[in-house]
Amino acid sequence: MSEPTTGELLGEVVETAIAELGEAAETRSGNAVEYRRGSTLFAALEPAAVELRLQPDIAEAVLRTPETAPSRRGSEWVRFAPTEIDQFVIDRLEAWLTAAWRTAQN
């Protein structure tokens, strides 16, 4: 059995974290998954990256973190494409997903 890819691990982390948050709907389209709270899109998972909609000040701070980039979705969105998954990546991603989920309730 082969080791899971970084993208597969990323997907597992995202899906587990969102399941723990609750109150989120997912829409699958090919290899991509979009997550909404109510009608508000707050996260989008692709095979090797996740994009998160954050408060502007949080997004600005997140963009100073390695392996992040602005998203073409807009200024409140950040793209995170880690090259490997370790506990630090998991911790950051869980915190950012929680922030994105909370932002979506407003």
C-alpha cells in the first residue's frame, strides 16, 4: 500500500476539521470541494491546495506564512498549498478553517 500524497493528507485534514466544526455543507465538482456555512462560501479544497475566506486583517497576516498566496477569488481569500503535512501545518490549517467558518456566520 502506498503512502498518501500531500494532497490526500490535506484533504483529510480539511474534511476532519470541517466535520468537527459542524454546520457546513459541501459541494463536490470533479476533484474540488466547496464548503459553505449557510449560503456563504468559506473554503474550497483542490487536490493540492485549500483556499480560505478570512477577515481582511487575518488574511493579511496569513499571507506572511510560508506556502500561502493570494487567491484569485478576492482579497479576503488566501490560498494554502503546503508541500508536506506536519503538525505545524495541521495546527495552522485548523485555526484558519475555524476562522473562515466563523467569518461565514456574519
